[in-house]
Amino acid sequence: MKVALLCSGLGNIYRGHEIFARDLFELVGGSVEMTLFKGAGEPAPGEVVVANVQRTSASLDHIHVVASPKWESAVKEQERLRIETATFSHAALKHLLEGEFDIIHCLEREVCDFVFGERHLFRKTPKVLFSNGGAIPCAELPRCDFVQEHTPHNLQRSARHKAFLIPHGVDLSRFNPGVESSFRERHGIPEDAFVVISVGTICYWHKRMDYVIREVAELNDAYLLIVGQECSDTPAIKELGRRLMGERIIFAKLPHEELPQAYAAADVFALGSLAETFGLVYIEAMAMGLPVISTNNVNQREIIKEGIFIDMSKAGALSTCLRNVDRSALLALGARGRRHVEENYDMQVLKQLYIEKYRQIALAPVSLPEYSFKHRVLANVRASMRKISRMLFA
């Protein structure tokens, strides 16, 4: 059984999507013959670096879009992603054709749709598996044979005849309450300070880091630590943070392996987004023993369970919560969250689920379309319409 795992952003950016790809490869790579296709980084055993126009490329700095100023940044980011996935898909095709994989596991919708559309080129038809990391509803899913959903809520909205549930997971040996950290000392955060941490892309339109800054700034005794990928919104958000919080705010961009050091420096985790497909950072924070404050969304309630849920769309909601919560009770909440992660999101437990599902998919029958009476009728109708069109409009 040979599996190809495709992630165009891996090696270039650090989000839950790319972390999932890396963790999955390292988790099952020793038990399954898997090749990881990534968009950037150094070559390594079992990994293929696919040449593409990366979403962060300076060659895309002059994108022109027709959009409201409010959404211009988000639209440009979508265009960057579209170019990256399109160039990645075409460049990966040669490797996929030569690899003769049983399963092609895609993490981006555009890549999945492209690969499925080219299945007729393969000597041995692969099964195409899509990980629905964007909570895409059934009607908008890419063409594929199987769909991995990450939450029960998303599974209910998916293509039920080909969808299955395996959630994201976390390495509990790396993310745990016992991690020692010098992060506070290195960044000048007082030992007795109350620290809020938020992890995600430093942007307006999804992670809403500006909201988190304004809310935490209302607490005179609180520090805020923001860790995440930068984008075109980041300079303005950093300026906002420094203006409202001065030295009480720290921005950091860390490789994923160093992220536990930042979590260990905090007292509570909060994310300003109004919805998340999954939200791996919630699980990482809970694995570290941190209490989590989340948007009051059905998906997040299912995933987190042991957390504080508020309406993040309302100004003052987060600051009120942080001001009124019993800080001694936060420790107990963090402990319950850690147990919840141990029971449901331990990567070592999920490993067997992945291996078994890959085996089932590899053995599943698959067939390409064949010429039939229906195809003959449709072809004749199209040919007749073309003849009539030429006669009328020659």
C-alpha cells in the first residue's frame, strides 16, 4: 500500500493545515509506505519538494482585485492560495504518475479536484482522499472518492456515503503541562503577570487578532502574547497592539517545535475567530493544561467541551470574561481540558485509526467512466446542436 500525502503550503507557512500534514507523515510514515509532497523546504527521505509559485512569493505582490477595501486583503490572500495550489498541482503530476500510488491524500480542495480530474492518466487508478480542513459543505466538496472530516458536526454536513471521522490530534509528549520554559524571562514578562496567549495568523479577517488586542488591553494587569504567521494585515495589527498595550504585548513567530515554550509562559488561551473548522491550537493549549476561551460555536463546543464559550462578535465579551473569571478556577478547568485531550486527541491512539482507514481505502473498488449508450446519445445531441448552430449562424 503506497500513499501520497499532498500539502502545497508545507515548508512555506505554519498553520494547523501544514502542521497536520507534517504530524500525519511522522505519525504513520514508519507503518505505511508514504511519500510527503510539500511546496517548500529541504529534500528529505520520503519527501518530495514540488516546484510552485508560493503564496508568499514577491512575484504576487502586485495582485489587482476588485473588492471592497474591507475584504481586499482576504481576496488577495485567496488569489495567492489559488496560484500556489494550481502550480503545485501541475508540477506534482509527473511524480504522482511515476509513483503508482494506491491512495492520493490531498489537503487542499483545488489540488484534490485537479488530481481527481486527471485519474484517467494513471496506469493504476488511485483512490483520492480529501481531508476537509475547511468545513466545506457537501455540495461544495471537491471531486474525490473519500472525505475525512474532523468533527461530528462537519460529518453530519458531509457526503455521508464516502465520509468518515478522524479528528486532528496532538503529540502529548511535546505538549504537556510539564514543559519548562524561559519564555517569560527572555521577553521581559514579570513572573507574577497574568498572561493571555493567542496563536494564529496575525490578521483581521479570520483570527481577528485586533479584537483580542482591544479586549485584553482593557485589563491593566494582563500581558498578551500573540504567536503566528504574518500577512499583509500584520504591520497594522502590531501597531495597534503597541499603541494600546505598550510593553504588555509580545508578538512572536515560532517554528512549531518551539510553540510549547510559548504556551508554557501563559495562564489562559483565547482565540478571536468566530468559527473554526477544527482549531488545532485549542487542542495544543489544552494539552499544555491551559484553560481555553473560545467562540460559542457548535463546532468548537464539540471539540473543546471543557472550556469557556462566549460571543466573540461582541465588543467587551472577552475582556468581561477575563475580568470576572475566578483565576483559581482556571487551573481546574485547564486540568479537565488536559484529560479531555488525553482521552480524545492523543496522536498515538489516532495512529491506528489512520492505518486501518488507509487499508480499507486501498482495498476499496474504484472504476473510471466507461463509454455507454448514455454517452453516445449525449455526444450525438451535442454534435447535432453544433450543426444546427453552424447552419443558423454561419
